[in-house]
Amino acid sequence: MKKRIIVIGGGVAGMQTALRLAEQGVEPVIVEKEPELGGKLRGWHVLFPSFTPAEEVLTALRRRVNESGIEVLTSAEVTGVEPRSVQLADGRVLTCDSVVVSTGFTLFDASIKEEYGYGIYDNVITSADLERMFNEGRVTKADGTAPRRIAFLHCVGSRDEKVCQQHCSKVCCVTGVKQAMEMKRLFPEADVFNFYMDIRMFGPGYEEMYREAQQKYNIHFVRGRISEASPTIEGRVQIKAEDTLTGRPLRMSVDMLVLLVGMRANDDNAALAAGAGLNRAPSGFMAPRDLFLENVCSNVDGIFYAGAVTAPKNIGETLNEGIAAADAAARYVGA
Ligand SMILES: Cc1cc2nc3c(=O)[nH]c(=O)nc-3n(C[C@H](O)[C@H](O)[C@H](O)COP(=O)(O)OP(=O)(O)OC[C@H]3O[C@@H](n4cnc5c(N)ncnc54)[C@H](O)[C@@H]3O)c2cc1C
Ligand code: SF4
């Protein structure tokens, strides 16, 4: 009898974990709450740092899952977890020999930062909205015209005690640089400004992108946080900020304000953790047993983690964790 491991969440992490488990001779089952596999990757356009179409990566992972004959349950939300079973929202209980939790993250809701007017003013959008607009091939102002001046605001819902999100979301600086470059490709005449607290370009090729954005694309980087945004009668967005390098206050009207929203912990981490006795970090993300030697293990034997469920991560890191988590879970069940 093959050992059966349930993988909760069918994003990048869950698909990669299941593929590796299948290679190890284990029977993986992916349980995904949405009707389709893919997680957040389904909403992205091209991926930093290589500008690879997200669709290419998504299609390849889904095809591999399909070809491996991995059992997939979609539209099935997990509400409780134990080392040898998971509980679904419809009341079903699925039994297994071990569980990998790969339920990812939640995008910060930008409307909580009322001072930026998201959901109230036209032409204030989030980075996730902009990805969707790129995918739809329709990047315009609300009135259908082309933007001539665009501002990106970093750290929206990250590094912000007021909204209880003290952590850095890690991928939004590079997303802001990537999206600014895409906007310049679409609108070469537009002025593009990125307002940042610090620029965190931690990955391979990221710093090079940042340089290219400045030198080749002439994107302006302003160190300072926008304090508020308000609409003008011409349908533009007026922003107030302080340039913290020169110490001068700054006021500017833009056609589009893009809020680079952070990655926060899922709300249901609390219930999953409470039910199984799992530890969470102060940020609300799940806490691995040990950050160095057992970073894909939970504190409960038989429950493992892969991907952004434990912290913000990029896709490369997430894919690698899928392999590590599968290997640890396979070892645990003796496969
Ligand atoms: C705006 C933005 C742009 C990005 N662009 C890039 C990029 O260009 N390149 C890059 O490397 N990274 C990028 N990232 C990071 C990338 O999105 C993550 O690395 C990746 O999504 C993490 O995958 P995951 O599978 O861990 O989580 P997710 O993508 O969040 O997937 C989790 C899955 O679990 C499911 N799930 C959740 N709860 C349950 C439950 N209770 N029961 C069943 N299923 C559940 C969800 O429906 C989802 O399918 C970007 C992030 C953001 C915010
Ligand atoms: S990656 Fe950049 S934008 Fe995102 S939270 Fe960290 S510093 Fe802010």
C-alpha cells in the first residue's frame, strides 16, 4: 500500500510538493479551495526577474500534475488539520499518513489604508489590479485614456505598525520595479515615479533590474512615503509626500497611483493552528519548527510546510521549498 499524503493548497508550492511526492513513490492528494490549481500565479502577467510569462510556468506545472496522475480535489476548502487527517468545510474528513500545508498568503486589502483612497478614487489601483490589466491588455485610466504620469507606492500594508503588519513582504520592491518597466514599455513618454522607504533587491538579477530601470528606462526613484492622496477636478490624483533625502515636502498630480500591496498571513491560519496545536509567528504566518535545520517542519510531527504559508517568498524559493517539504514528509512516512 502506498503512503498517502494530503497537500493542502494547490498553488506553486502545493503543485511542486505533490510532484516531488509522486516521484518518491508516495500517493499525494492536492486539496484546493478554488476551482482551479495555480494560486496567486493565476493572476500575474510576466514574472520578475526574467519577464517570463506567468502563464508559461502555470501551464507547465499544471501539465506535470496532470501527467503524473496526481489526485486533485478542487473547490474543497480545508478547515481543520491533524497529522493523519484533514477536515473539509463541507464536513468530509480525509484520512492520510501525513499532511503538507501550502496554503500561501493573502494580499493586503489596500482599502484599509484609507488615506490613499483605494476603492474610492478613480485611478488608484493595486499592483495586483495592474497585473490583471496587463493580462487583459487594457492598461488605461478610468476614462480609457493613456496615463502620462504614474506613481508607484512601496510598502502598502507592510512594515506598518498601524495596520499590524510589521514584516517586509520582500517581493513588492522588485514587483514595483518590474511593473514600472512594463509601464514605460507601454507608455514610453510617461513619467514614472517609485516612492520607497528602502529598496530591497535581494534576489539574483534584481539589483541589475533596478539599475536598468533607472539608467535605461529613466524611472525616477524618490525616497519618501506618500502621506495622502486626493482626487483633483480633472480626474487626476494629487499626492503629498516628503522627499526624505532632500527633506522637502512634495506635491504632485499623477494620472495613476499604483499601491504595491504586501503579502500577509491568511486569516484562517489562526483556526488551523489552534486545532492542531501549531505555532504561529508574531506576523501570523505559520512558524517552522526551526528556521535553519527544520524549516519545512511544523512543531507537530507529521505536519509540514511549503511556500509562502510561513513567510513572503518568491516563486523560485517556493518551488525549492516544495521539494524540501516533500522529501521531509516522504522520509516521515518511510517512503
Ligand atoms: C503582486 C505580486 C506579484 C508577484 N510577482 C512575482 C513574480 O513576478 N515572480 C516571483 O518569483 N514571485 C512573485 N510573487 C510571489 C508569488 O506570488 C509567491 O511566491 C507564490 O504565489 C507563493 O506560492 P504559494 O503556493 O506558497 O501560495 P499561493 O500562491 O497563495 O497559493 C496557495 C494556494 O492555497 C489555496 N488555499 C489557501 N487556503 C486554503 C484552504 N484552507 N483549503 C484549501 N486550499 C487553500 C489557495 O486557494 C491557493 O491556491 C508576487 C507576489 C505578489 C504579491
Ligand atoms: S519588499 Fe520593498 S516594498 Fe515590499 S515591504 Fe519590503 S521594503 Fe516595502
